[in-house]
Amino acid sequence: MFGICCICEDAKSTKATPAKGRRSSQKIPNSDVKAGGGGGGDASTLAAPAEPASSNSVQIEVVEKDATASYSGYAAQADVLGEQQADGVVTVDVDDAPEDAPAQKRTRRRSHFVPGGGPAPEDVSPAAVTSGMGELQYLVQDPSKVFQGVAVEACMLGLTKAGGLDAVVEGEFKEKSVEQAGCASDVAARSRFLKAGVAVSCAKGRKPGTPNQDNFFVAECGHFLLCCVADGHGIGGHWASHWTCKFVLRMLLEHMSTTKELPAETVMTRIFDIVHQELVCAATTKDFELSLSGTTLSVAVVDRQKKQLLLAWAGDSRCVLGRPASRSKGKPSCVGASEDHKPNDPKEKARVVESGGEVLLLPGDVPHRIFAKNKEVPGLAMSRSIGDLSGHSVGVIHQPSLKLLEFQKEDLLLCCSDGVWEFLSDADAIGTVLQVGRKNLADAAAKLVSDSRAQWLAESDDCCDDITVIAVWL
């Protein structure tokens, strides 16, 4: 059992390693920056605790070098990916494009901007942070032990399979493989959850040579329902989301089995901290990249007895609580949601700047990105994540924001990766699922995936993000 009742200690700041490569940059004025900590929220948001220093904190020790290296330690993977980045986007040097080049469709969203090079893995490697296999990894690497000694009626957990040079690459738009507990098969598990008003789809996008980097779980634990979405990015992003989901699931099940109540704020914060540190250990023992790779993490815990919903998140995999028209004066409405952790949020940006980073909007790009000041990395399009050790050296943190919501019967909970939210609003997504209806919830989740995919392909027919939808009729 894990002691998870103290406040999170975040990774210490450090200098990022430079790398050669062109970056056309448009600096964002700092005049609107105010000193502050985490992301914004309304009155119902639980205030994030302070970030005290601790001897248990993950510390990154990096020596600044004149680096010209690419991902030399991952050359085999790079050969397979070619110019395509691990989250499915070809990097284009806008300054080198010929004037008469034909216009190209612009890719909407990339978790990382990757210039001509990056810090060598050994410069900001997991081994520089910690060493040895973590306790959670010992416990969850064997599927038969993930649920050992905890109370869980049923569970579906996304699975990244090892194979080839790295991981099995699913077919385009195919559903992710799953592990299950409490049911004899994937089909039986999906059927059971549908009867409880829960539908899940986790589909690979159009990203040749790259596995589905999204992951998820749903679990029934007494009168609680646990939901999680993790959206990986970078060369090791699929492993980051894979292990993150396993770690979070185990820790939540231990807590729920023991306390039988919603996790307190300090408990959820501590879970995110332990998961980040365990992921660092896993990257070392399993040998996957984590300096420029990481994952979002969004968790929803539903208490069906008290009709309460706890949201905890880091990154931009959004959770939304919707209400049907009959309870919201004529049209479906969003009554509560997580707020994406974006670099251009004033409080998030202030923390990055104070930590030696800068927030830029590159010409032709859509999201603002985080860079080490005057460096080419990490180029992260979110201000909080699990992993991303290079980002953690310039103000990226893994401490979650939290929100406690009250729900009513027939409300709808959506937990989705940004493959949905890139083009659809909260109201659009809620309306799509509600229109299809509870009796056809699996079809409703599938339609939300297909509608999102159609938007991606309408803008860029050669790129579509992985898309995860968890739809829960409360």
C-alpha cells in the first residue's frame, strides 16, 4: 500500500540543453504576465496547494553542452518515423521553403515543435533524475497483479503492446487493445460498462509508423466509477501514457478500497507526483525517451451515492459535465469542465518565465509553445504534464488542478483527449452524444470520434490525431 496523504513535491528547475536547428519565432509580449502559480478556475475549483521543497522531490541535474545531437539513442525508431514526429506531424522549416512552393494544408496541433536537433537523451535522461525500478512498476507490469488485493468489480485498461523496434503499430483508425478485470473478454467488459451507462472508444489516428499514443481506463469500485484519459506525445509518448494509466489505476484502487470515499485534494496531488516519479523510473528500466516525451493526465472520480464528481488533470485532455435540455431551459448545456493547461494562460506563463523559459507563438503555428529561453526545446504546447523532463526544467509541472462538481441524474460526463477538443466545443460534443441518446451510447461515442476525425481530415488529409472518448451517463 502507498502512503498518499501528503502534498506533492514537483520536479526542480534546471537549465535546458541547447540544440542546433532553425526556429522562426514570434515572441509574446510579457506585459500581461502576472506572478502566480497554477491555471485559472472558478469558485468551485479546489485551490492547488503550494509546492514545498522536499528531499523526495525529483531533481534533474544537467550540464549545459554545445549539443549538435539528434535522437542518437533512438536511431532505430527515427529510421522508421523518417521526418514524421512521434505525434504524427512532419516538421517544416518555414524559412527554407521556396517562394513558389505550392500552398500546403496547415497541421492544427502538435504536442512538440521539433527543430533540426534536440538534446541528446543522455543530457536530460531519466537516469539523470533517478535510477532503479519503482515500486509501482514492479506491481503493475504483470497484468495479473494490477488488481491484486484491491476491490474492483470491472475494469477496462488500454494496452500498448511491445513489438518490432518499439511497440506494435495499430492499423489506421483501429481501436486500442485492452486489458480487463471482472469480465472474461474485451467484448464482455464493454457490454457490462454499457449497461452501467459507460461507453469508451480509443482509436488510432492517421500517423504512419506511430502507435496509438492515447490511453485510458474505466473501473467500477463499489459505488464509485473511475475514469482516466492520458494523451502521450513525443517518441516515447505511447509508453508514457501506457505506464501512467497503470500507475494511476493501481493507486486509485488502493485508495478507494481503503477509504471508500472521494480522494482528498492532497491525495490526488500526491498521486500525480508519485506517478510522475514512477514514470521516470519506468523510462530508465524500460529504456524509453522521456526528456521530450510525456503525457497529459485527466482523472474523473464519480461518487454515485453522493452525486459528486471529482476532476483532477494536468494538460489538455478535457473532462466536461453536460446537462440535457429538459434540465437546462431548452437546450443542452455544459455545467462544469476542466480547463486546459495552456502556455499562454497568464498564470502558467508567469511560472514558465520565472523558471527560465519563454512562451512563443511560431509563425504559421496554432498553439503557443514553451521553450527554454533562446533554445530550440522543448516546444511543448501545454504547461503541465507527466514526464517531459526537459519541460520540467523550464516551468512545466505535473501538479494537477482539481475541481469538485455536483451532478444530477441523466447528466453526461465526457472525458476526451484533445483529438476531440481541437475542433469541437464542449457544447458541440455534449450535443452530439445527447442527440444519439443513452440507449445507443456506444454509437454516440463512436459518432463523436468520427465527427472529430472528419474535422481533422478536412483540414489535413494526411494527419489525424489519436482520439479517445469516455462517455458516462450519470
